[in-house]
Amino acid sequence: MTEGIRLGVIFGGRSGEHEVSLMSARSVIEALDPETYDVIEIGITKEGAWFSGQDVLTSFEKGQMQGLLPVLMLAEPGSPGIYQREPDGRIEMLASLDVVFPVLHGTYGEDGTLQGLLELADVAYVGAGVLASSVAMDKGLFKHLMRAHDIPVVDWIILNASELESGLELALERAEMLGEYPFFTKPANLGSSVGISRCNNRSDLIEGLQEAAQYDRRIIIEKGLDAREIEVSVLGNELPQASIAGEIVPGDAFYSYKAKYLDDSSELIIPAPIDDDLMEQARSLAVKAYKAIDGAGMARVDFLLDRHSDMLYMNEINTIPGFTKISMYPKLWQASGLIYSELLTRLIELARDRFVQKQALVRTFGGAG
């Protein structure tokens, strides 16, 4: 039997979505074919320390890091892999890597920072590149880009956390210029509904702003809609494809962190109960938005469907969507004919294809001589 593809699965991370990442990684690792992939588990603590070794994910789930090996990845090409830090300061390669599968949600994993390291290390990796990752993560910049491509988004403003300290009243007045309540307050650079609040009055707005400011220095305030939540999964590089659309009926006031991961009160309806024209519009807009950010590999594209006008508004793109057993991204592809294990295989193939394409680029120019 030939040696399998050496696949580094990275999880955890310095994010409010650390625990979500562990749940996603558990589903991914258990679904990978051990005959095809030699999986190297790589965990990043909430403090940013990297570890590898045996049963890393289980250790992270239990919060017991004893016995794990401190490791690092070098930000230089040549020998991509995980290096062990010796007590005397030397480093030695622990495991070489053919492909990296980042299963990290939120900051320092989904926002382009880790992707930058992987680019410098010159290793193939699953998912979007630096630009797409960072633009999709920043909800304010993302909305500007969508409007530039004539993709509808709800009205919004951006506040810096420092504005809350120096002029709360002015910040509240700016927010209320969006119109009538409700509003939604969100950290500009986070996902999985962490730090998001629905604000029905000024008192709620103050609490929502303070909550969001705990997670990011930039806060987005959006005009609330009476809307349904429609989602589409996208897969591919230059020629992306869209799954059928699904609908989420939240078990909470909105699709909160609790509703996503901690209980089963939310309902995932696949396919979404919408007419054929809306279905095709959602799929078309999902691909258009994916191309606009230069997406690669995968993304889950989330829409708000106004109950009164039937108008679709782009909400966000998640470049590393949840991969738990109850997550919408793999469920939509399964309903579209691509089962979980085959989806993972396709994502790894896309990563390697993109890497080969980049390796063929000319990186030096000798001039006229």
C-alpha cells in the first residue's frame, strides 16, 4: 500500500469560536479515509500555542494538554510541515505535510492570517486565500464589495469600540439614523453568531454594542428585517457550483450561537420552501458573490429573505463554514448529491489543484539584462 496523503488538520485557535472549531474538526477527522489520508492533528490553544502528537483533538476537547508536543510551522518554503521545538532551542521536523485543512472559525483562522502563513510556507491548503478570507470576514468591507457588484445588502454602519467610550450618545444617534428598531449589533470580524445581539430598543442597543465590543474593535450595526434565513453552499475554484438552497428556522430569536450548536430547537429545511425563481436567484447570487471575493474551495453563503417583499439580501459569506454533523454546509451538499466523505475529498483535490496552478506562475523577472 502506498503512503497516504499527509494531511494536516488544524483546529482550535485564538477565537471566540474555539469550541465550534473542535466540533467541526471531530466530524472532519472521523470522516476521512485512513487508507487515503495520513492525518496529522494540529491544535492551537486559545493563547495561540501550537501542539501536535497523539490524540490531539481528544486532549483539546478534555482541556488536557499534558503529553502533547509543542510545534510550529516555518514561514518559509522548502520543507512544509510541523516542526518540534526541542528544549535546547533547536527545531526538528515532526511531520511533513502535503496539504493543510484549516478547520478554524473566526479570527486568526478564517480571516486570512493563517492563510498568509500557509502561503509563506508554500503548502497546499483547503479553502479561500488571503484576500477572500479577510474580505469575507470583515462584515463592513464585505458589504461595500457586495454593493459594488450590485448585490443587495441591508443598510449598516460601522463603529469603532473607542467611539463607545468617547461618545456613546453620538454613537447611538448614528445607529438610530438607520431607521426604526430592531437593529443587530455584531463584531465586524467574527462568525458563528458569537457576540451578535438583536436590539429592540435603545437599552438593548447599548448592551449589544458592549457585547460586540468584547470581541472586536470594529462593530457593525445593521437594520433589522422581518426575514427568513436562506443559505447556499458553494464549492469550487474558478468554476464554482452552488448547492440547492436551504432554510434555517431558528429556535431562538435569531440563529444564535446557542441555536446553532448547543441545542436542536432550530430546524434546517432542505430544500428551502421557496419558488423555483427564488431558488435560482439565491444560487446565482451565491456564485456571483463567491467570485466577487475571489473565493476558492468552499463557502457557505447566507441570505436574508424579506417576508414582505420577497427580496433577497446578502448577509455574509463564511469561507470556513461549520462542519459539524448538524451544520448546513455539508447537509446542503448531501441533499445535492455529494455525501460528506466525498465532499472532503473534493475539497482536498481543489486545494491541490490550486496549489499546482500557483506553482506554475513566474515568480521572478530578470529584466532586459
